Amino acid sequence: MKRIFLSLAVAAAVLVGCQDNEKNVELAQEQIIDMSDFYVHTDADQSRGVSESCHSMRVLNRQLKENPELYKKMYDVEYATRKFIAAKGKPGNGGGNNGGGSEPTPDNLGVINIPVYVHVVYSNSNENISDAQIASQISVLNEDFRKQNSDVSNAPAEFAPLAADSEITFSLAGTFRYASSTTSWGTNDAVKATYPPVTPETHLNVWVCNIGGGILGYAQFPGGNLATDGVVCAPQFFGKTGYVQAPFNKGRTMTHEVGHYLNLRHIWGDGRCKQDDFVADTPSSDGPNYGCPTYPTVNCRTNDMTMNYMDYVDDACMYMFSEGQKSRMRAIFQSGGARASMIN
Ligand SMILES: [Zn+2]
């Protein structure tokens, strides 16, 4: 989804010139941060009978209500992200050998590796998933975030050029197993309070436990409380071998949730056409897609990028992040960014 005035604001800043436009970029970006975009717009959801398999936005809304300071932090993260992306798109800004041409400025971080701690919290033997199931999930994350997944070749011509290698990898740093009598943990972060994250400044913490309510998973966005930082995923939707359940049995729930953890929004912006996902190259839509949509699926007068990991389609029918999403994810690792502490 995109807002046309976002593109226009950036373009206007770019046209000012190479030397003295930093201030203009900042002003343009500041003007377009609308904090109402940080809330789920339930009127659209209810009218469409939307069911929510991912509760990341609901959890964010709860955290914003509970903690007024988070509001400012989220604003600052958003501001820094948009400033980075706007500067990245400026012609002739760095890059060394493009002669001042229009090549976007790459960041200099190269491939970013994220070490992962997995907390398996189980109330029965099925939920005590195997090491092989955990390994399969790490493999899926590495394939999807490096565009090494074979199904990306299914992308239609309209979207194939936008499919991105995010240059982010994942390595399993450790697995913790906890037997518990709790059979359903919900989304109030009780599992994190009971089994706290380990060094969340430098590691992605993942809790694999039954959530209940038909919820596959939820993530915390960058900028939130470190004590609750990470991703929660139900065991039957984690990995692609062992105790897994179709049609979410290819590890893409975690690809989606880690997308949130790295600051991506749902591709329809959690509202109607005008609601934004803060990414310029993803088309507007007014709600999630489900199942395995045929192409083209038209909403808001454009073809939906239904195959994007940040939609709600079946695992077998999502297979790409866009270049705009890549820039947004990588922005939080830049110097001063919300997850810069993970770079060492
Ligand atoms: Zn989600």
C-alpha cells in the first residue's frame, strides 16, 4: 500500500538538490507520520468479517494504551526509518561509483545475521517440538529473507522485479525447554513474563507455545519494552516438519512475524484503502487476503500483492518481501536505529 503524497514528498525533497536538502527531507518526512496509522481500524475489519490469525497489531495497540512513553518511541523509530529511506533514495548520495546518478544508496551493513533463542513451552508431548522442527524453521527464515525460496519464481511479472533479497540471515543460538501446566497462553505476554527473554538487545527471542483463539502468532515491533521483545508462535505453525498443521505448515507464520519484529506492517495497513503500510512499492488494499488467491486480485483499484509474506494467505501462496520492505527492515539496523545493538 502506498500513499501518493508520500512519494511526492520524497520526490520534492530530492529535487531540491544534493547539498542542502537534508533539512527538507526531514521536514517532509516529519509531516507524513500519522500516528493514527499505528492502530488497527476495526471498522474495516468488521465489515469484511476479517478473522485475525496474527495479533501483532492488537498487541501493539494494547501496549500503546498501557505505556504512553511507547507512543513517542514508536514515533522516533518511524521518523528515523523514513529519514533513512528518504536519504537512501537521493540521487548521487554516496555509493561511490555511480557518478552522481540515480542508483539508490546501499547501506554498508552487508548481510546481517540475527542469532535466535527458541523457548519451547509445552503442556503435552506434541508441543515439545523436536530439534528437527526448530531447524526447519531456521532454514525457512534463511531462505525467505535471502530470496532463496524456490517458489519466488511464481511471482507474476508485475511483482517479480520487486522481490527482494533482504540480506538478513538467522542462526540458532540456543533452545530452552519448559514443561508447563498452562495449555493456552493468549496474547498478554504472560509466557514472556514466566520465561523471560535472554539478551534481547542482541538476540531474537522466540516463544513456541499454544496461544489459543485460532491465533498463529504475534510479534513485538521495534521500540517496545525489551522485557517483552520477540515473537510468539504456536507450535503447529512453527517450522515445516514434525507437529505442523496445513495450510500453515511451511514456516511462513514465522517469516511474517519476524517481518513485524523488523518493523513491517500488514500489507493492507490494517484498515481501508487510505490506511498505509509505510511501504511505497506495495499496492493499496483494504483488507487481508486468505487461502490461495488467483492473480490478479483487485482491491483499491490495483492488483493486490497477495503473495507478500505480510498478507494472511496460506503458507504455500506467500513467497516474497518487496524492495521497499527490505529498506524498511534494514533501516532499524542503521546507526542509532531501534535494533542497531544487534550489529556487532
Ligand atoms: Zn501479522
